[in-house]
Amino acid sequence: MRLSKREKTSYGLAAVGKDMVYMLSATYVLYYFQDVMGVSAIAMGIILMAARVFDAFNDPLMGIIVAKTRTRFGKFRPWLMIGTLTNAVILFAMYSAPPSLDGKGLVAYAAVSYILWGVTYTMMDIPYWSMIPAFTDGGRERENLTTLARSCAGVGSALITIITMKCVMVLGAGDERVGFKLFSLIIAILFIVFIVFACITIKEKSTVNVDSPSVGQMFKALVQNDQAMTVVVAIVLINCSLYITSNLLIYFFKYDVAGTAWADAYSLFNAFGGGIQIISMMIFFPLLRHFISTTKVFYTSLVLAMAGYGILLIFMVAGIKTLFALFVPGFLIFAAFGMLTVLTTVFLANTVDYGELKNNRRDESVIFSMQTFVVKLSSGIAALIASICLAVFHISDNTDAVVTAAASQSSLMGLRMTMTILPIIGMFAAVIVFRKKFILNEAKVDEITETLKNREGRE
């Protein structure tokens, strides 16, 4: 039985809420603790990377726990609710660092709160995405649900990038510390409301009943799924490229583009980019799918992203800094990442069926735990690279200094090169990996779906 409109709506709203929370952490935690609270950039980079190493053990373990869960509410919804409630509390605490803390105490607070945030986010994110294979039979229905969820997630991410700094300034009356605290509280409440609605509305309609596997069996199944591993590598490369840019963008606007008007220009650019990303997921991707395969859309998106970064680098070197000129490469980059966001999830969902056919085990929770892990790993790697860039090129931790003194040309050039050349390398590597390893085109997916139906005696 197909999902109802009410179920699709609630699932989409849950994506909005959870990605608002994720983007608030992924994009602004470095800025909050470094610029607002005074933690050194290198210390924050180490904290963010260390948290991702911890997740290397936590995320697959959470996938196993979800797979073993059996309750009258299903195996996904209980963890979705528990993870949401705890993550919302930790999010608020993370952006409510006591002003009395300084030095080592503040570093410890940042480390503990961020690691706990990652753990609780995993508790919610894995069961959320694991529902996709459980709700659908594959093919177009799965692709459509994935597109909807990713589009809604894009809305949540875009909203955060567009409104955060404006809301922080207004809520805190110019005090960013107070502003972040109040803004995180609002986002946490919205997050809870959206997820509760989804848990009440959505029922787990179709999943394969199998015996709970052992830890060894689960990891073996994951390692043997070569297509899942290929998609995971691509997600790391793509997301690292995106998060390097998003982490450094605020510094680029403060030091290199807008001077005292940086906040307005930064918000406007994010509004434009967020809008393009949403349009890309909801309109550009479905439109291109009428003419070319998902694999070709994937390659097209990577080429568009590399072209956008190349144009941005040329503009930077040529001294072209007007906001509307930056919209040109911004359009290409945001449109590409919008489609790539949908595609990587579609590809990963298809690897669940591939793994079932190959290994005789349906491991959706473990497969999607890898998505959660690699997305967070990507943000950790990107944050470390961004923090090293800020330290090596002497981008001041007192960003208000831009009002009275511009950064040196060598510092600006280092910032520009990090924001553009590294993402181009990441995109190019993703192309190479996919061309060599990926085999799950539409024909192959349809063949796998039909084989599984015949195996289970379904018409």
C-alpha cells in the first residue's frame, strides 16, 4: 500500500526539522565557539575531528541496535523519538555555554557538548533514513519519497543558512552569545514538534522479518556490499567539498567581500543559494530525470559544481567581488549540490536491495548508519581543514577587526584557494570513483527489485 499524503507530509516535515538542527551545528559550531566564545580555531578543529572518530564506533553500533529493536511501535519510531528529544536538549546546551567559562573549561565544554550532540543525532538520523527501504518496494516510489525527504531537508538547511545570523542579531539585540542561545531554543522546539508529528502519523508498513544478526554478521554484510561502500566514498568526497565552503563562507564575506556590510551580503547570498538548492531538488532534478538517467544526472551535477568553483576562483583572483557577480558561480554550485544530495540518498537506498540479493540479508539500518557517519565525518574533516586554514593564514579570531583593517592579501589568497581548489579536487575524485565502481543503474535496480519479489513470492 502506497504512502498517504499525510504520511508523506509528516515525513517531509521531520526532514525539515532534523536538517535545521544539523545545519545549525555543521555550519555555525566552529564560528560560535571560535568567534563568539573565544576557543582557538585549532582546538575547535581537533574537537570536531575527534568527535567524528568517536562516531566511527558509535554510528554502526547504533545501526545494529536499531536493527535488533522489536517493539509494538516498530523498530524505527522509538529511537527516532528518543534521539530527537535528547538531541534537542543537547543542541540548546551546546549553544548556551556559560559566559563564566574560559580557557580549558570552555574547550572541555565544547568537546563534551559536541560529542553528545553527535551521539544523540545518530540515534535519530539512522532510523529516519532507514524507513525509506522499509516504506517502499524500490524503483520510482522509493526515488520519489527520497526526493521529497531530501527536498524538505534542503528546505531546513536553507532556512538555517538564510536566517541564522539575522535571527541571532535580533534575538540577542547585537549580543551574539545570547542570540545563539535563544535561536537554538526555538530550533530545538520546532525539531521536537515536527518529529512527534511524524512518529504519530507514520506506521512501518513493510519491512523484511529476519532474525537479529550478530555484530560480526552485520559488519561482514556491510563490507561485502561493494556498492554501498562506493556510495559512501562518494558522499565523503562531495560533502567534504561542500562543508569546506560553508565553514569558510562567513569569513570570506567578512574579510574579502563586503566589509562592514558583510552580514547583509552574507544573508542575501545564502538566501539565493538556499533557494537555488531547493529548486534544484524539487524542479531541476525531476526535470533532468525525464531526459537522462540518475547516473548521468550525477555526473552532470559534478561537472556543474567543478565549473562553479572554477569560475569562483577566477573571480577571486581577478578581484571581482560584487555580490551579483558571485551569484553566477553560486548558482552552479548550489544547483549541483541540491541534485547530488538527492542522488546520493537514492543510490544508498538502492544498495540495500543489492545487499539483500547478494548477501541474503536486508541491512537497511547498518547501511544508513554509514550515511549518518560519513556525513558527520565529512563535516569534521571540513571543519578541521577550515580551522587549519584560519590558523595558517592568520584569519583573526576577532572578526570584528574587519571593520577597521582588512586581512592581508596573502591571507585572503589562502582563504580563496582553500575554498575553491580543494572542492574541485574532491569533485573530480568522486567522478573517478563512480566511473570505476558503481553499477546500480536503472536497469540493474529494476532487475534486482524483480528478483527479490520473485524470491519472496510477491507479484
